[in-house]
Amino acid sequence: MTVAEKTRRVRSTQRNPPLPRATAVRWVILAGLIIALELTTRTGLINPTLVVPPSEILARLVSIIPTEQFGLDAARTLTTIVIAFGIGLVLGVPLGVFLWRIPAAGRILEPFIVTGYAMPTLLFYPVLLAAMGLNAGPIILIAASMSLIPIALTTMVALNAIKPILHKLANSVSASPAQYYLKVLFPAATPLIFPGVKLGFIYAVIGTVAMEFILAAQGIGFRAGLYYRELNTSDMWAYIAVVIILSVLVNSGLTWLEKRIRRDML
Amino acid sequence: MSTDLTSPSTPQITAHAGATRSRKLKDNLWRAAVLVALVLIWALLSSMSDLIASPTASVTALGKRFADGSIYRHLDATLQAVAIGFLIAATIGFPLGYAIGRSKFLGAVFDPIVAGAFAIPRVVFFPILLQIFGVGVGAQAAMAALAAVFPIIVSTTAGVRAINALLPKLARSLSLSPLQTVFKIYIPAMAPSLMVGIRIGFSIAFINVIIAEFFAARAGLGLLALRAYGMLDLPTMYGIIVLLAAIALAGNLALWAVERRLGEKA
């Protein structure tokens, strides 16, 4: 609390971009963690067969990234994520609209959709593998099912939260159904739907990498799991680092987009 | 984790008029109808494909596993891992989320870190957990904790920030002790968003335990399902999927009902 009060005072005197000190502290913490990891692994405090020094991870990354195999893995993972997210979006938004349009359906089906968060759809992975083969198909289906849930739920919630006056407005200017959806509902709901879309994308990333990790023929997640089984710790960590960097990039991009969209609303 | 099958929206005897009661009853009947329809679709699909066992065969196979007692070891392992992992995540996540939400400075420092960590598919760290804890419930529980802690932090933080600014003032004017302020003012005010954290935390812990069991385990329902598939014992595999879906549905519905009720009160 005292720290917070101090910073508030600092901020009120500086009036610079939002809390520059916080950003500095954040980077110091992250850098400190990496340095601590480097020191503990170098000195043997942490077993090097468990965690590889960050400098070595970086060295492995530099030699792995230009290889053709990495390009193929990355391309496979990224296309899988995008297709899964695309399916989640194309099915999730209309499902959300349907649940909003027919309130009884929304009320009755909501518990089932909420349970979708906890449904281990990955249990169908072996069957899907048998039906579709060891390719991206089964992973796309499972990641899409994970991505669809938050998108559908937030779409429903967002449409329910639209101010009644907007519906009246659309009515009074006798907007056609297409105009009603595209010019009234869509712009009004987008800022509220976006957090769900963001979560849907993150779930698509998590689902794709996790399924690749368990069993696949290609992909970044698959490679990390493979090197674990081959006891190749440094390459495993290099691929874990790729996964971390990919997720953080995705998250930052979506957060940036979210800020822009929400500013439009305000 | 509560897994009893109490219906979430059992008509409240004390509150509300008969109209709401009959509507709730009707909703629950419709929900039951949806479940029956799902089973019928399943039966139809099973008659079309060899890869899908029929509902009766699956339930019989599951019943056999319960009758000879061979399933309890696996059920125990999975539920234990979920419960321990969730408890660890809650013990770490709630205080941390509270601290981050209360202080503007900590929020500015840690929000992006927590959001970034939330976006990482945490399964990729499972090999390291395996090396630390060995193959067993410990590694699964650690996986669940690692997966559940970030959503719990996120929703707790959101809950603290949503607290009405008047409430801290009320606490001060009543000169409550810090402990009293937390337990009498903050926690009741935050209850709905705490429940969201608990529900999402449970869901994510549950899914991650199953993913981890798919990867490596000594016992667990995920492992059992995978083994059954390996022996082409499809009825048992689908039986376990039904059991897991029932656990997810029951646990989720119970938590969701509590969440709903708290939300209505607030």
C-alpha cells in the first residue's frame, strides 16, 4: 500500500505516460528472473538436465530457427491455430447470436456451454486420429471446440448488454435486418465481444500446442514433446522458449488491438 | 471438488413467486431433454461408425469397471490431482490476485506478466514437472496448480477492481481492522468474481490433469481411457469419457449455481 501511495505521488508529479516506473520495474523483474536462472543453472544449484541456462537456450534458438524443419513446424502450428480460431469464430458468433435471439434457448443451453470450459474434448483425440489420420485435422477440431466456447458466451452476453435505446433507434429509422445487424448491433457489441474473441484465440493457441505436444507428426508443440522423450533438454527448452515467445506475442498483439477497439467505444 | 448431482436451479422454496418456480422447472425439464437428445444423437452416430461405441455398451463397460473395483485407483488419482492442484492454485492465486488488484502500482507491473503467462500453453512445462516430482499424482497436481493459478489471479484482480469505491470508505469510517475489512467488506463484495475464478480454475485444473495423464501417468482416468483405446476396448473408453463429462458437468453446474446466486444477491 505504501509503495502504491508513493507511486501515486510520483505519478501525479510526473504526469508522463502511464506509470513508466511500473514498466521499468516489470522489465527489471523479468531480467532478474532470467539472470537468476542463468546463475543457478551455471553454478549447478539447479540441475542442468532440468533447466538449461537461458544463454544456451538462446544459442540453440539461433541455430534452430534458420532450419527448414523449424519453418515447417512453425508453419504447421500457425496454420492450425488460425484455422481452429477461424472455425471457432465462424461457429461461435452465430451461436452467440442465436442464444441471444431466443432467450429461452440461451437460458436452457447456457449451463451446457459454460461446462464446455471444463469438457475434456481432447479425450476424443485418439478416435479422431483413427478417423482422420495423424494430421492437423483432429487438432483443428479440438482446438476449434475450445476456442468456440468463450466466443459464443461473450457474444451472447454482449448482445444482451446492448442498450435498449439502440433497438428502438433501429426500429424508428426502420432499418432492414441487414442494417440492424451490421450498422447497429455489430458496432455496439464489438467492444464487448472482443475480450471473448481474444480468449478464443488464446484457447486456440493453447489447444493446438497442447495436442501437438501429446501426439502429432509436426508442429512446435510436437517438437518440444519429442525432445523431452529423446532427453534432449536444451532443444526441448529452445522449443518451450518458442512457445512462450509465440504466446506472449499473440497476447500482446491482441491486447493492443483490444485497446484500440475499446478506445473507439469511449 | 463437489461432484454431487444437485440440480443447479432447483426451485427455491423461500424466495420468488410460483411463476419463476414453474419457469425454472420448465427450464430444467428442457435441459434434461437436451441431455436425452445428445444421447440419442450419440446412439445414431454409433450405429453409423465402428469407431463409436453405443451408449448402452459404454455404460455397461463403465459399470463393469466400477463393479470389479478396477476404476477406483484411477478415479482417485485424477480427483486427487485436481483437488490438490486446485487448492495450491487457490492458496497462491487469491492473495496474489488480491494484492495486484488493490495496488495500482503492482497492477501496472504484474498485469502484463499475468496476462502473458495466461496465454502460454502451460502443458509444455509438464516434462519439467515430471522430472521434479516423478511420474505420479504429484506431477499431475503441480500441472493443475500451474494451469489454474493464472485464471484465478486474473478473476480475483478483476473482482477487487470492481469493488464499489464507497466500501473501503465505509470500512474506514467504521474503523475496522485490516483483517475485518478483508473478511467483512472485500470478500463478500467480491464473492461473485471469486466464484468465477473458482469455476474457471476448477475447469482448467481438470482439463490439464487429463492432458498430463495423456502424456505420462501411473494412474488416472486419462491414462485409463488411452489404455482402453490402445486395446481397442472402445466401450470402456467411451464409458470413461462419459464419466469425465459427468464430473465436469456436475462440478461446473454446482459452482455455476453458487455463482449465479451470489450474482443475483449482489
